[in-house]
Amino acid sequence: GMPQTLSSTSMFTPCSFSPHLHTSKEDEQGGLIFQDGNLTSASLDALIQHLIPTTDYYPEKAYIFTFLLSSRLFIEPHELLSRVCHKCIEQQRLDDPVLDKARIRKFGPKILQLLTEWTETFPYDFQEERMIGHLKDMIHRIAPCDEAYWKKMNQLLQTLNQKLATLSHGQEGIVKISAAVSDKLVAFKSKPPSIQREILSVCSDPYTLAQQLTHVELERLSHIGPEEFVQAFVHKDPLDGTKPCFSEQKKTSNLEAYVKWFNRLCYLVATEICMPAKKKQRAQVIEFFIDVARECFNIGNFNSLMAIISGMNMSPVSRLKKTWSKVKTAKFYILEHQMDPTGNFYNYRTALRGAAHRSLTAHSNREKIVIPFFSLLIKDIYFLNEGCANRLPNGHVNFEKFLELAKQVGEFITWKQVECPFEQDANIIHYLHTAPIFTEDGLYLASYESESPENQTEKDRWKSLRSTILGKT
């Protein structure tokens, strides 16, 4: 068959992600410090130089990803690309009136490859005109030596434009999540309100709902750029005391939208449980969500699983003792145990490693699905970032830290590229995004209306909620 070109994704698969950047035996090369063959630290200049291809050198994939991901803590992407281009122009003498064609034909494919990898992995960097400007300038300089470079360049820009269009279209396409508009619905609890459809009328099969949740998760994950994990924690760089690297607003909107989705799902679950007037119906909804959560676990969708468990553990739900007495809770406790936070989520991390392993050896897209409990992933990356300095006392960049960061983010990128194998049900997905949900106050009120307050504190709270939300005394 045809030879396969390495796609950019191959640089993240955990098995091929080898932080061992092989070098000769010396401990220092051109300002790069190595320990046991691993690059541990270097000046920013030396790291930039190490990224730049020459006629007979091309940086390792793992290095490119790690440096492009972490360099934004020190230097904005457009500034980095500008420096890369200037150095290439200098080193390859691209300013000479007569170009050394043989030499540039050796260099051309390498610089094109680097630019391709950059645009494929961090497309959001190229939403900036300046970035595209540097790209085009580079090509204009080398293209006179080989016609094929024009074609390559056009291909690269076309692919990039398509990718950016898909991403921005995807962001708009996500149904705007409706705010908590429905606290007043509690007033109609006795007669089921026509405005409130409940989940079981939209989807009564737990397997189907778990699959549709997985659709939503993968759709939302696909928009998160790897750089958002780093940009979420940008501080001032000590060597540049004037400004943080990203003077514009932090570019983490997809990451934030994803966290909002998790919160919405928690509240949706709690709302669906507290809404029904009859105890038997409430118990039925709880059992339904336990089955959905179990199926999420089997699929490898840990984010929806955690949101459902969190929703069931909210006080307005957990206080419904009479309702819970009607529920077969054994299955619920098993799931809760899986997501138990003790030992820094030891059980969950074990399950996640199992799913990650299954994903590596998978034969079908279904077996490839790994959707991590997202806020824990962010927390891990946050602690990694807070726990080690970006720079060492001598001003060098702490590269060891960034290899670890790249490993965590790289694994996530592999997971977010999985195509959802389940058929999509637009009706259910629309409901998940738009069904009205209660605020915390609304949930408490609905909960007290379902099962009366047990003590004075609850009675007082019920009274004040009835007057603020329902205008009743």
C-alpha cells in the first residue's frame, strides 16, 4: 500500500512520547543541559535554537510539542515564530541576493514540516494575522528555489483555514446553555406543568442517554486547544517584570465552557430528581440515573459519571430520605466508591489507567473512549504548575517540568481526538442543553416541597424560600 505519513497525532500517543531526547554524552550542548540523556534545562534562546531545523537537523516530535506547548509561558506565539523565522533567514542566508538553491532544497522541506506541525497542533495560535504573515514571508523566501513549496504552502493554509472554521463553527453550534430559569416551576409541582418535559419522556433508556452524554462530551472536548491548559495558569514571567505573557484576555474559553457543561449536568440531574411530585417517580428517576452513570463508567466517560454522582450527592437530593428508601442503592454505592476522593481519587485514577490502557490496544472507536474527570485533570496540571518553578535560579527554563506537562496534556489530546461511535439523537442532545434547571435555592425549595423539613433550620429556610421564590408567606 501507500507509505503512511506520520500525522501530528503520533507525537502524543503515550507510547511514542519518549521524553528521552537523545544526545551525545556531554552534559551541555549549545546551552542545553542534559542529565542521563534527558534535556533538563536551558536558556530560552538555546531552546528556540533547538527548535530550528537546518539542512541536516530536525528537532524530535516530542521536543516540538513540549516546547510549543510551554514556551507560551515565556513568549507569545507570534513573537516566537518571528524569532524562528529571523534565525532561519540568518542561518540559511535567505537575504542573499543570489540564493544557494541546493542548500535551500535541503532546508525547505524541514521548515515546511515544522510549520505544518505547529499549525496542526496549535491551530488557535494562527487566528492572529501576524502568525500568518510570518508563515507567508518564510515561503516567499524559499519558494523561488522550488515550485512545489508554493503548493505545499497553499495546502497548509487551506487545511488550517478549514480547521479554524470547523472549530469556530463548533463553538457557535453548541446550543447556548440556558441559565437557571425555572425556580418558579416549583409552584406548579402539584399539577405537572406543561412547560416542563422531564428526562424520562425524552429518553427512557439509560444506555441511549449515556451514549448521548458521551456525544456531548467528545464534541466539547474537540474544541479545547492543548495550549488552554497552559494559558489558564499564565503568571508574570520573572525575567520580564512588566507584563504577563498574554496581555489579551486569557484564551481559555473552550476550557471554561466545558467546566460550565459539567456544572449544568450536575444541576440537571438534581432538578430531574427533585421535580416529580410523587416519591415513587423520584425514586424511578434516581434509579434511571444510576443506570446511566453505570453505563458511562463502562463506556469510559468519567466526566459525565462524576457529574451525575455529584448531582445525586447535592444536599437537596441526598436529604430525600423517603425517596432513597425506595431505591436499590447497592449499584449507586459501587459507583460512588469508584469516584471516592480518598487517596487523591485513588480508585478513579486506577480505573482511568485501565481505560487508557484499553484505549491504546483498542480495535474499535468504542474501546478507544477515555473522557477524564475534567476538573481533576485541570487540578493536576494546576498543581504541577504551582509546584515547580518555570525558571531555575540561574534564569534557565525548567524543561523537566515541561516534559511532565506535555505528557499530561499530550495524553488528553490523544483522547479528545476519538470519533464518537454512537449515533446522535438531536432531540436528546437539545434537551440536555436547554432543559430548565433549578438554582441551588430552587432545588432546596423543590426538595422541601417533596419531603417536609426535618428540623428548625430547614423549616426557616423553607419559609424564606417560599416567600422569595414563590412570593408566598
